[in-house]
Amino acid sequence: MQGESVWLGRFRRPMQLAMYASVAIALALFLWLAAGKLFTGEGIGMYEMLRPAGRPMVSAMLYALGAALFFTSLFLSDSVGAIEARPDGIFDFVALVCSRLAMVGIVSIVVVMFYEVVSRYVFEKPTLWANELSLWAAGFVFLFAGLYAMQQRSHIRIYVIYDIMPRWMQKSADVISVMLIWAFLIALIWGAYNEAVQKALRMETFGTAWDPPIPATIKPAILIIIGLVAVQALSNLIADWNKAPEHHSPLDDIDEIEIENIRKTLEG
């Protein structure tokens, strides 16, 4: 990623220090809990991590993990990659923060599945939580990735007809598209709001041995993230309204930077 600040400015360095501190605290608490489980057999495992009542160390670990995710996503959102579009809308920074959470989620899924494979096939001690934790994280990754795709204008769009339209007709098509997204959001809230609130209030769980509250978190998250997608679509419309029309071709899909990196790798 590029090193210059995108939106934090003078707060970039304090945010970086907060990220390092929160990650260090979360890692220290994790090692403490893991050591207690390993050496005494009376430590706190993954089952207890979902049930912090009466376990202050579990609560501290969860708060530290939440702080680490928060500060990490904020700091990483202050840089953009070489192939990323720089934020230019009124809402783009929220999407960038969510995209960094999705990045962390993908890494966590890889780590969890690697742990499960080693535990299952090397030590013959499969876990009860790895699959559900991966599903849980993947659900949020999918939602955050959708918001990020909308911000980057990288969602599926068919330009065959759009490119031959005059600019006023392109703007009309953009307005209709945003209206349809908002209509979908309204219909989604109308049909699923009460169910999402009920699942969240009773902390509905997955009904397995580990029993994580996947329905209680994913269902409300769907409504919230789709709402953010609708807001992002409106932000894109406002940001792109006075821009010159774009013309697309198959050559747009060629990533010159990636080709150059492959060429350097082969030459090396």
C-alpha cells in the first residue's frame, strides 16, 4: 500500500501507536489464557470465550480484541493500494474501514483453518469451533466486501448499452439504479427488521456444541451493511455526477501493475 495519508492526516501516527498497543495487549492476554489452558488444564478455552459472564479475563480479552480490530482497520484505511481507487465521495472512508476489516477477516479464516487442519490430521484432536468461527467470519467478510466493491465501482456492471448512451441518459440510468438499490433496502427492512431485532435481543445461537450467536449477529449485520451499501451508492452518484463519461473496453481488465510484478519475478 502507498504510504501517504489518505484521511487521518496528523492523527495517523497516534492511530498507528494505538493499533500496536491494542494488538500487543490482545496478544498478551491470549498467550496468558493459552498458557493457563496448556499448563494447568483449568484455563479458558474457546467455549468460554463466548460466555464472559463471571470471567473478567475473557471480558478483557474480548475488549482488547475489539480495540485491536477497530484501530487496525482505521490505520490501514489511511493507505490505498496501487490498484485501488482513491476515496472521492462523502462516504468512502466508511467503506475503506470496512474493507480493512474484511482483510483481517480473511487472514483470520486462513489461520483458523490452518489450525484446524494441523489439529485434526497431525494431532488427531479436531476442534468443535473452527468451522463455525470460519463461517461466522466469512459472513462478515462477504458483507464488508460488497460494500467495498460498491465504493470501488468494481461490482458487476454491463457497459455494452451504457457506453453508447448520451451523458444525460447515463445519468438517468445511474439515478434509476440507485433508486432500485434503495427500494431493495426498504423492502429488506420491511420484511426482516422485526426478525433481526428479535434474534439480536434474545442472542439467538447456532445450536451446535460451540453454539456461537451467528444468527444474532449476522441477521442485523445484513440490514446494517445493505443500508451502508445504499448510502454508498448514493455517495457514488453524487461524486460521479459531474465527471466526464467513461468508455470501457476489454483492455480495462488488464492489470499492468500485476503484469509488471510477474515480469520482474520471472526475470529474477
